[in-house]
Amino acid sequence: MQPSPVTATVDFDRDGVQHGFLKLPHSHDDSAWGSLMIPITVARNGDGPTALLTGGNHGDEYEGITALLKLAGRLRAGDITGRVIIVPMMNHPAVLNGTRTSPLDQGNLNRAFPGSPTGTLTERIADYFTRYLVPLADLVLDLHSGGRTLDLLPFAATHRLDDTDLARRCLDATLAFGAPNTLLMAELEGAALFDTAVESQGKVFVSTELRGGGTTTPASVALAERGVDNLLRHAGILPGAPAPADTRRLEIPDAAHYLQAEHRGLLEFTLDLGTPVRAGDLIARVHDLERTGTPPAEYHATVDGLLIGRRHPARVALGDTFAVLAVPLEP
């Protein structure tokens, strides 16, 4: 495969703290020889493990972006042993546009892996992470939240893997993050995720969902910052042990636990986020916006569990995931 068109203005092997860019050529009407400039920070202090910390995989998920921008400003080489690579805004065009996907090619970065050096701009970004940054890392943390369309109970997540040793190490790191909830997730479209690109290289991977709604709260940013520090301590990059935290262990075992709307209209939830449900319980109604006097469509829980995620906007369309259910994780 040919080399990536992306180049870095930082030296990944140099001690100290560097702030620079990942440069991706982008010729367009306003700049014939222009480039996308994705901000990156590298902190290194001698030999040791490497953590790759990413946010902004989707451009409207702000908890991780905020926490990593703050970390890039405060981290000093003398604080660490090893190396920390910080990319707060992976899909930088999407972040600048405040959207989930890139305005330049409508690319959803977290559905574009492993990417291609000759593909769309989004696929070229994915390829650079897959072939150049992930191989440098021992541990990868990709910070997500629900963005504008989802609200989720805050959790850190990993997956069931065929490699049982890697699965154990990923779960240990996920527990070390210290979120209120720790999940094993069956993903939708898993083959195209950053998660899979990392795990397929045998690297420890942790993801999160830290509320959402296209905004942040003091609590959600503090959770992201505390979790990042906990993982760096877990990896031995920062001194000390992760701060202890109580966490509830849950699982989203399959696609049936993601509920999609089969009607369009106004979404009315009958349960609050975090409510335990029994199979058959009424979760939501969808009201017709075209006429009065029409009974709403009712949606019921398909399994026993916990309402861990819900659609944030009240308007819903056919195919929108409007509820996510999790079940207690078996030992």
C-alpha cells in the first residue's frame, strides 16, 4: 500500500512537549494547494509505554474534545514516563462545523476504518491513524459522547474479543477509567470502527460515552479528565494508582438492544434515562404530526434491563435509534 499523504509536524521520538499538526493536502476552490491541519500534541519523557488519546472522532461530541484540549495545555514532560499522543479533534472539519460528519465529504470517521491513503479525505485520516499512530501505541482511549442526537448514562466500554488475554487487558483498562458504568458492547457496524482497527493490532482499547446532547456539563468534563488521568496511571505513564471508583458492570449484548423507530413524529418518553425496565414495559410513544385524533405508536421494551441511552431531540424519523437497553453483566 502506498504511503499516507498525511505528514506530522511533530517528532514522535523527541523528548519534551510539542504542539503541531497532522497535515493532509486538500485542494479546493479557496486554496489550490491547501491542507487540512489537525492539531496534535506529543509529550515524551524517555522510554516507556505510549498512550494515544483521541477525541472529536465525531464533531459534535464535546466532552472528550474539552478534556483533551485541557490536557494538552497542562501536561509537562516531567510529569510522565513514556509518551502521550493527544489528538483532541480527529475529524477536525466536523468539529469546526459542529456536526457528526465531515462537511467536506460527509464522511463519518468512525465508520471509515481502516481507511485508505487514496480514498476520501475522511478515509485518508482513518488510514493515517490505522497505519501510523496506532502502531506507536500500547493503549488507545477514544472519548465519545452522544453528540446532538443522543443522551447516554456515562460509561466506559470495551468488547468481547476472541483473544482472551487482550480482552482481559482491555477490560482492566476500562475498569481503571472509573466511569459510573462499565460496559461490554456489541457495536453496530463494528467492522468499520476505530475500535476494531486498534484491537486487530493487539492494542488495548477503551471507548466512552459521556452523556451528550451536543453540550457539556461540569460533571461530564470532570469525568473525562479524571478518566484520562486514571488510564495514564493504569498504564504507568503517570505515577500513582488510578483513583478508586464504584462502577456498575453492564452489557449491550446484541443489536436487539438498540431500538429503532418505525414511525416519524414527536417522541414522548414514558421513562427517565437510567430506569430499570421489564420486557413489555412501555418506553415511548411517537405522536403523528400530520393530523389530530391519531393514536400514537407505542414502543415497549424487548428485554429486561436498564434504559442506558435515549434519543435527545424530540423529533424522530424512521430508522432513528431512540432507546438503548443494557443488561447486568454476568460474572
